[in-house]
Amino acid sequence: MNAPVPAPAPTAFPTLRTPAGPVPAGSPVWNPQRGGAMPHHRYRPAHERVEIRTTAEGRHWPSARIERAPLWVPVDLRDGNQALAEPMDPARKRRLFDLQTAMGFKEIEIGYPSASQADFDFVRHLAEDGAVPDDVTVVVFTAARADLVERTFASIAGLPRAVVHLYTATAPVWRQVVIGRERGALRAMIEQAATQSARLAEHRPGVRFEFSPEVFNLTEPDYVLEVCNGLTALWDAAPDRPVIHNLPATVEIATPNVYADQIEYMHRHLDRRDAVILSVHPHNDRGTGVACAELALLAGAQRVEGCLFGNGERTGNVDLVTLALNLYTQGVDPMLDLSDIDEIRRTVEHCNRLPVPGRHPYAGDLVHTAYSGTHQDAIGKGLAHHARRAAELGVPPAQAPWEVPYLPIDPADIGRDYEAVIRVNSQSGKGGVAYLLRTHHGLDLPARLRADFSQVVQHAADASGEEVTPKDLWDLFRRTYLAPGEDGPLTATDWRTAETAPGQHEFGCTLHDAEATAPAGTGAPAGTGGGAGTGVDAGRAVRVRGTGNGPLAAFTDALRAAGVDVDIRHYAEHATEPGQGSAAVAYAQCAVGGRTWWGAGLDTSVLTASVRAVLSAVNRSRRDRT
């Protein structure tokens, strides 16, 4: 259990400046927010930084649908690795590569071999070890410089298939501040590296090319087209040997619809479109990387580069796992195996040495968990409805159409069981408590008992401030409802029951009362004695008998003969497991001394469980009075 985070001291916040400017003119009366002191005027919106063009025919992407998975390209071994405080060693790189091939990725960026000896050696390891499956193409990354291109081709010697990924930043700020070249000079530099790449690949038909105009989303659209179309021609792209043009949102600058407009414009204006694979590589600076990728696919993109769980520089690359499972929720095959999400997560956490947060989409420990009472009730009912529907359709639950409130996919489809779907804390309700008792301990509480027990659970959770586990729930239920019927002050032993006539039953037993206050007797009522005493001295026993239309009615009649005024208002019982020999549990709501109390009993005998349930209610009434 993590130590609780201490509350901040009740004092002022000296570094904060509460907005105190005027309420902007035109603000509705319900919005009193004021102008703040943060210097927002320093920043320009996207439309002032780069021209955003749309096609002459207008936008097509808003009405499009994603009906097929794109080509997924994980870049964890290059882009993700260079973002780690402690880059992966060869063993962790190999483990991650093997995971990605097992998941079904067919194109994998494996390194930047011209940037470090470690990356070069890893590419050579995969080449020499025969680790690359026959249907997998590796991608190697290089800047557009002659010496780096030469080194990159040396690293892939012997590999039957590879993509050489050439990149250069093209946005105005990068051209002016970082590279120091104007548009023409920069294009010439790119084409020189592309020409060298084509020469080195002349006798290697398995080598294809990719180009990334880094910071595409801040680059003039006419310049991007000029450079990309020039490379398409220089590399003589053809449908059977296509060129990849990868258009990164290297730093997110706008809402995702702006990126979609940029991608759609390129999609409709690139030369030799059937010989070009349009790829995207969104980052997540604004927290909208997934949305950018999805809208880009609507706009014509065919390939997506990203990382498993979104690792990358700053706020990361787009999360391929989330993207793939988003498709899955729409009935689209993601064409990846994500059926053991926990093993995938554990492997990535081991390799990156970065934890996947508990609320991370789909893969976090808590994403299929409900604490809220209303959510728990809806999920519990939804799961029960799903099971009934599967039975009606005559198919296993895992094959039935999925429609369960609050769960976009069946957790079982990605290797999760239902144990963590509903968890209990002080915010939880009776539905969640009942669900956990039923699934973990076979107890199907009556509706009114659920409400009663949920108050017990909430009190315990409020007192501890901690989550209540299924074991905690069982312990609470046992102490509250089962134990009073087994070892409370009033017990019944040596009991016998018989049907003396049709519809007529007799019950006889010896009552023991550790708290009796009335004088000993022969079983007749012994005065008021506080209203709940028997005709028994404390610590002594008395034989009593009663009759009724059933064994339990005869038992309560025997209790009344001993001065215990009890009436059963509600009763239920069931087996805790299927099959013979399973334990039975009985629940009894009894009126005792003008109030109602719940009790429960557990035994292989239904009648024994029932007797204990009534005794539990009586004993609980006494404990409350004391």
C-alpha cells in the first residue's frame, strides 16, 4: 500500500497569480472568468505561422471512415530509444524487437546506425543473426548527409529487405536557425543525399526509400510538395517499388483538424500517388497525437509511425496500442495481436524502464476498473445481460456481440479477467459490493441486504481511507452476518425437526444464552427481561419446542416460547457453487424488538444455514442495543 500523500499546508500560494483582469466583453453572465497575467500574447496561432491549404473540392475527410488498419510502423528502437534517459542495451532492444514481430508488425524501424556505434551494432546483430522474419522489413534512419548515408548502407549489408529513411527539417524556423540554408540550398542538399542513396541501392532491389520533411506541419505546403515530388521522380517511384513520404507533426501546433487538412492536401497533390505510401508520424505535445493520427487516416494517410504506449521526446510519439484498439472498438481488425496486453506492457516497461500509468488507455491497471457505485451497478447488470444474451444466441460469451456499459471492449479480449473490473472504496455502491461477493465468494445477496451491507463497507472504507479488497469484503461479511449466528450469545444445539402432519412441522432445540437476564424456567416466557432474554440463567441452557408450517417457522415459534420475539420478514438461500456437496448460504431479515436485522448462515445443510441466519439477526440486534 502506498503511503498517503500529505495534504498541503493551509496557506497562500505565493507563486500563483489569480486572474484579476476584466471579464472580457461579450462573456455570458454564467462565465465570470477574468483575464490572466500569463503572457499569452507571445504565441501565435497556427494559421499565422503556416499556410493551411484545403483542396479545391473542399474537405473530404470529415465524412470518411476508417475501415482498414494502416501499415503500423513502431519506432521504439530508434525514436523511442533516443528519448530514454537510459537508452536500451542490446538485450532489451532484441527483446522489444522480438515482441514487435510476435505482435505482427511487418515494418519496424530498428535504429539510427550512423548516429552511434550501439545502433550500428544492433542493426548488424539483426542482420547476422537471422532475426528478421521473411515478411518483415526493417527501417534505418539517417540525416541527409553523405557520410551518414554511406554508414547507413554499410549497416544493412546482407539484409534482403530494408527501407532507408532520409530526413531533414524543412520548416522556416529550422531552416533559418538550425540548418542555415534557404529553400533552394536545402532542397539541393536533400537531393544530393537521395542521389547517393539511389546509387548505393542500384544492385539491391530489396532496398526502398522513405523521406521525412521534419516539422512538416510548420512547413510551407508548396515547398513540401516541391521536395517530395522531386524525390518521387529522383527515386523513380513505381507501384511495385513505392516511395514513402512520411509527414510528421514533429511538434504539435494546432487542433487535429488542421493536421488533417494538411494531410488531405498532400494526399490529393502528390505526384505518382499510386507509387507513394503516405505516412504520418504525430507527436503528442498538445495531447492530441492519437486524434491527429486518426484524422490523418481519414484524410488519406496509409501508414502510421509511433511507439508502443507512446514513448518519445517531450510528451511522446503517437501511441500505436491505443490507435489499434480504437479501431478494434469499431469492429475493425487492427491486424496486430493484442490479446495479452499485460505481457506486452510488462515487456515494454522492462525495455524502456518507464511505467505505463494505471489510467493509460486500454493497458493501464485501472482502465477496466469501476469504483463508482453507479458505474458498478451498470457494469454488473451489463455483464449479467451479456451472459444471458450469449446463452440465447447459443454461443460462448466470448463470441457474443459486446454491449456492456462503461466497457468499450471486453477485457477478456486483451487477456484481462473480470476480477479487477469492479473494485470497492468509499465511493462505491451496493452493486459493486454485491458483484465482488458473487464473483469471488459465490454470495448472491438479496437486494435489501446489498443496501444494508454497503453501509457497513462504506463505514469501513471511510475509516481506513483505503481500497476494500475482495478478501476484505469477505472478512467484513463474515464478521457482520455469519459470525453472530455461529458464536453469538444466543445459540441453539441438539436440535431436531420433523413433519408431524402435512404442512405441520415441529422444531426442538436446546438454547444457550450467555446474556440471559431472566430467571430460569421451563421454556415459558420469563417476563420482559429487556425484551430479548430467554428463560435461561446466563451460561445455562433450556430445552424449547415450537411448531409452524415449515422448519424455520417452527424454529421462530420455539424462540418466541423462550421469550425471543422474532419474525422473519424476508428469506433467501442458494448454493455457493454448482454441483452436489457445495455449501449453502441463507439470508434472513428478521424483525426483533421493533427493528429489522439481517443475518446469514453458511453450511452444507440448508436448514443449518437457515437456523444460523435467524440466530445471527437476533444476536446482531442485541449487539446494537449494547
